Amino acid sequence: MIEAKFKPLLKRGVAEVITEAELLKLLKSGRILNLKQGFDPSAPDIHLGHVVGLRKLRQFQELGHKVTLIVGDWTARIGDPSGQSATRPMLSPGEIEANARTYMEQFFKVVDKDKTELRWQSEWFSQFTLDEIIKLTSKFTVAQLLAREDFSKRYSCGNPISLTEMLYPLLQGYDSVAIRADVEFGGIDQKFNCLVGRELQQGMGQPPQQVFLVPLLIGTDGNQKMSKSLNNHIGIAEPPREIYGKLMSIPDSLILDYFELATDVCDEEIAEFKEQLKTHSVNPMNLKKRLAHEIVRQFHSQEAADEAQEHFAKVFQKRELPEEIPVYKESFKKLQGVSLSGLIYASGLASSKSEAKRLIAEQSVEVDAKKIPKDITLHYADGTLLISIDGKMVPIDGSIIKVGKRRFVKIADADKK
């Protein structure tokens, strides 16, 4: 029987605990537990998918426990192959340090900094000898490592698997030995790595860590786990309007998951939402507004959430333009012969020309509220910039380009005073 105070901790937003009975015993012991959270600094930004586990860490901290955040500066040089279909490139020490700095700024938006200890893998791995590496590799067989799903798939398809990648779960597991972890946290896709740590601890005479696994949050596309590489993520450091708008775009099927995994809205109220959706007694958009407001407030402020909600209603529901639109100024003469995709990239509406071309192909680009179905070339004539819309050459001096649902820019000639 789980005590009432532990139920939210062990039941909501939990995929699996190995083992629940042992963890519950530790929680009741009154001892301050050492909670392990590893960080792969291959990407610096935290999104809502990461927040699912970080919120659990914060809940444990509120009960008096301590987090040890491990910066994987050594394993990042290998790259965690979990879910990857190919070998990942190694990072330089400079890239790792820069990513770690950004990560930690965002990490402490959720986790209590005063109850967190920061450790770098290089503290122990920089002293590792060849003899110690050989001893570590002797703890596991190739067959055990190939049992890991991503390795198994790549091996069966004949795709390369480097020996350094096979070292990754062993190194991550040894982190648990180095800090004497009581509990390791991770997404359900990290189960194999976490269990390696548990087994290594037992083999080295330590009590085995408990493994606390959280569900994978599905991204805004409604299909795959949230990931920056899949462009279906919601970054917690993004502007309030961007977070709000992205949350309004999620499929209705994800509303309850997002409430459960990323907000503090109580279980009873979420149960009401579930019933309302089932009986069609609520407009899903109203629940998304509540969700978006809750999450923006969590990472910014009440005022920012109110403003983002007001902006969304004005621009996207009432189809009005935002009051403040950034202006892109460039000499129109220099834009002669430039493609629209090139202009979109140069103005900051896309991260690359290829992304701009994709957005145009998806008909996600409008010029003065008219959709542009294909990439076109800009022309300079008679002192102004022209593009072809519906077969007519139209001047775009002062025109507003809209990309997607939330990005706008006004075009202006830098040569004009």
C-alpha cells in the first residue's frame, strides 16, 4: 500500500520504476537520497519532453532529496546512440562546455539549484587507465549489448556499430558507481543504460540504484517523441508567444498527456477534462488555451502568459496582424535576382534556405495574405522590388511576409530614408 504522500510521486507521469517496492522502502527510511540525472551536452536546449523527468526530480527535492547532475563530457564525445540509426559525430570540448552552460541555465528553471550538485564525468574518467577500461568491459558480453534495441536493429540491417558506441552504456553505468547513486532518472528509452548502472553497482559491491523511468512526450506533430532534430519540439526558453502558439497547434489527442506530464493541474481536474472530451461537452481549443497558459506561466510569468493568450486571440483567431512586426531592411537593388526563399532566410524567418524552400513548398508562406505556391525570383525595376503573384508583377515595398502561423516580417528598402 503506497502512502498518500508518495502516490503523486510514484504514479503520475511514471512509465516504470525498477523496483517500486525498494524505492518506497528508501523513501520511508528518512535518508536523503542521491538522485542521478545525466546530461548529454550534444544539444544545449531543453524542451517539454525533458521537463517530464525534471519535474519528477523537483518533486523528490521537495521531499528533501538531492540531485546529482552529471555532465556527460566524456560520453558526449561518443554520442548516445539510443534511437539512432547511424553513428553520431563526436563533439569538441569547446562545444560541450558551451552546450552545458546553456543547458544548466534552463535546467534550473525546473530543478532547485540549491539542492543540486554538479559533477563532470572527466572527474573520474580522466584518471581511467587502460587496465580499468578492460576491467569495465569485462563486466558485460557483446551479446548483452546487442540485446539493446537500437544496436540490434543496426546489426541486423548491416549498419556499422563502433566499439566506442558500445562503451556508452558502460560509461553511463559507471557514473552511477562513481557517485554512488540511489536512484537514476531517465526516459523509458534509457531503460537499458540505467539497468547497466544498476548491474555495475552490484558487481562492484554497492547497493543497486533504483531506476525511475518517465514516459516519452509526443511532439507537436502528434506522431514521434519530442525532438529538436524532428522539429516537433517546444523549447522552454522560447518566447512566450512561440510556446503558446505551438501548444495551440498540438493534436487534440495529446491534450490530456500534456496536462498530466507537463503541468501541476490536479488529477481530479484532468479527469474532468477527459470526461468532457469523451462526451464532446467542451471545445478542445478551450482546453488548449488553458494548457498553453499554464505552461507559459510556468517558464515565464503570469503577465507573459496573459499577453501570449491575448496575442494569439488577436492574430490567429480574429485574423489580425500583430501590433509589432519586425522590419527587414535591405537595399532593393541588392535583392535583384534573389529568390523568395533567400529573402525569407536573410530576414530570419527560416533557419536555412532549404527550410525556407520547404516552407514555400508546403504553402506555409504568404505575402500580404496571399499564399505563395512555389519559390520565385525577386526583380528590381523602377526603384522598387517586384515579385510575381497570380501571374502579375507586384511591388513588395512595405509588404508583410508571413511564415507558418506565428512569424512575420515587413520588407523595407534600406536605400530609402
